[in-house]
Amino acid sequence: MNFKRYTADLTITNYKFGERPDVTIPDREFYKVMGEEGIRKLVTRHYDLLRVSEISHLFPANDEIFEIAKNNSADFMVQICGGPDYYNQHRGRPMLANRHAGSHITPEGRLVWLNCYKQALAELSIPRPLIVSFWNYLNVFSNWMVNSPE
């Protein structure tokens, strides 16, 4: 598969530091097609890529804690895509900007995070509009996590 061609329309929007653009949740069809298991596999692939990325230092080095973080992220993605509200049940309201306040997340870190998702999404065999819908959510949502200008 040609990664560049497949991900060409998954553009990354550059926002000003501190800007909080409106977020649109992914098309609910994404959850119907992927299912909980598919979303969990997508998040696992994303985390595996992050673990060897330039921002690996932002993630737990301990395998057990890393798996907990991955599961929390998967719970969130399942919920945001229209699945069960596992995240709320186990962690409370998301308030992810607050939860990530202790991490030094820069605009460059956001780009790495998004590019790891691009790679994971390029490996899916689902309708293109659903990938774009999920991507559009990630593109905006990720800006909310940036908490350091450099």
C-alpha cells in the first residue's frame, strides 16, 4: 500500500497555541464497522507506534502501566465513537486536557501523535469516508491536548 497516497487527504490543521476549535465526533458508522475490538486494535497499533516514536518519553516505560494507559485510551475512543461509556464508568468525565496537564505536550508532539494515527489508519480496510471522519475528530481533538508552546 502506498502510505503517502492513502493518507494524502488526512491533513493536519495547524492551530495557534491555546486555541480550542470545535470538535465534531466521528461518524457513528465508524463504531458499527470497526466494532469495539477493531477500535481497541487500532488504539493498540497507535500506542505501539508511539512507544518507538520521538515522544515515547510521554508514555509510561513500565509495561503494566503502559497497558493501563492504552486501555484507558481505547475506552475513550470506543466511547467517543458511539460504543459503551467505559471511560466514564472507569475514569469519570474525560476532561482530558486536565488529565494531560502534567505532560509536556508541544505542537511538534501533536504532529508525531497524529502521524502515528495516520500510519495506523492507513492499515485499515474500511470505507474511506469513515477513516476521514475519525481523522477529522483526531485532528481537532489533538489540539486540545497541546499544553506547551515548545
